[in-house]
Amino acid sequence: MNRFEGPLVVLSSSALIFGLIVMVSTDSHMSAWVGMEVNMLGFMCLLGVKSVLNMRVLVNYFVFQSFGSTLYLFGSTVVLHFEGLNITLLGYFLVHLGLLCKAGLFPFWVWVPSVVNSSGWLVSYLLLGVQKVGPLLLLGVWCTCSEFLSFVVLVMSVMGGLGGAVQNSYRDVLVYSSFVHSAWMLVCLMSSQHLFLFYVGAYVVQLGLVVYYLWRSNSSFMKSGKWSLMAASSLMSLSGLPPLAGFVVKMIVVFCVGDKLILVFALAGSITAMFYYLKAVISSIVKDFNFCVLDDEDFVWLFIPFTFGLYIWVYCLGRLFL
């Protein structure tokens, strides 16, 4: 690490956090746009520092984020200046498309796998988790068409469930897993913002556990990775396998959401995604006979506290938001 990297990471992280705070704390279209742009600049600085293929990743990310900002800004202008006319509906539709592009969801999801595969683990974690919170919260505030979001939930569930089945990289598995979880986030968002924050809080922590282990073990491909019981448990919890914490989170959402029909799509996506979650664990642990060989004692000591800590975290989130 050179002498400029540390200060640059601090500045870019501050800009990213500041932009996110502005997004989630305002009800103004223009203030939210400013927050998104500051957040984008901070994230681009992190990409420049932490990415392997700097220029290609930066251009790919910048093009789609700028396109999303353009759609959002144009739609907001239509909504604010042509209120009361029939064209207002078009303005809200453009706002929705812009926010979906910012979050990396359908129909603008194609840039996410390439950026994640060319970035460091920290950037990948932020992109698949934290960076979705602001745009999706704004989408919940200004959503005027639940039918459109229901269609997005359907597509993301199918794409996330089936697309990950042919992947052999941990990063790709996490990308398509995030699509399924994004469908659950939208389902929660259509019910209430508190339920959305509950689900996001649980997802971000579980994703962080998986990413932390992959970063420590420096594994990129399933055939060469050595898993421990902690990593397997974290990934299975992320998939929602009972009786782990991820399953409890999904069951709480099922009981809290009133529209059970939309839940069918999200549940189908999660059940289909179980295939590549199990494939990752089986190919890395059972076939390599590493299930009982835990060569990193740190993970053995961290396994029990983190496992029970997930249940405690879910309980605290439920007490706070539900």
C-alpha cells in the first residue's frame, strides 16, 4: 500500500457514508440526487484503489451509474414541473428505473457481475450490500406502482435462482445470491420500511461473515477453496437453510407480509438458490475431505460466538424495527 492509498480510502469512505446518510434522511428529489452523486464518487474512489482492473471497472460502473442518475434526474424534473398532468406517471416510472439502475437490479443488472469479479472483497461487499440500501429506500418512498415492483421481484427471483446454478466462482455465487435477496428486500419494502430495514440489517451482517472468511482464506474458485464449518454455516445461513438465523429472518418476513402471492416468487427463488449454495459447500468440503480439518484455529473459536451472535442480532433487529 502506497502512502496515498490510506488517506484516499478514508476520504472516499467518508464521502460514501455521507452520501448514504443524505439519501436515507431526505424526502427531497434534488437532495437525494446530490446524496447519490456524492455516494457514487466515494465508491468510485474505492474502486480505483481496490480494483484489479481499474480502468475497465471504473468505466463500467461510471457509465451505468451516470445513466441511472440521468433517468432519475429527468424523471424528477418531470414530476416536479409537470405535476397534475398525465406525463407525471412517466416521470415516476423514470425515477423508478433510475433507482433500480443505481441498485444494480432488473433491468439494469448486467454490470454487477463484472464489477464484483474485478474488485476487492471490501468493494464487492459494499456493492452487494450497503450500496443497495439508499436507492431501495428512495424507491419505497416514491413508489407509485406496486405492480411494477412485483414484476421486478419475479424477474430477480428467477434470474438469481437459475443464474447461479451454472457459476463456479464464489463471487458469482454471491452476486446471484444478492439478486434473490434483493427480491426479498423489495417484498419487504412493499410492506413497510421497518420490515425492509430489519431484513437489510440481517442480510448485511450475514454477507459480511461470508465475505470475511473468503477474504481471509483468499479463495476465488470452488474447486480450490478450503472451507471450515464456520464458512459453511455462514453461507447456509445466508441461503435461509433451517434452523439457522437466515431461515428465522425469512419466516418473520413471511408472517409480516400481507400479500402472500408475491412471497411465492421470492420463496421459489430462495429454494432454487439452495442448489448452488449446497453445490458450493459439498464441492469444497465433502469432496476435498476438509469437513473435519479446521486448520485455522481463529475460525474454530469464532464459530460459536458468531453463530449465536447471529440469533442475538436478529432478535435485536426485531425488537428495534418490528
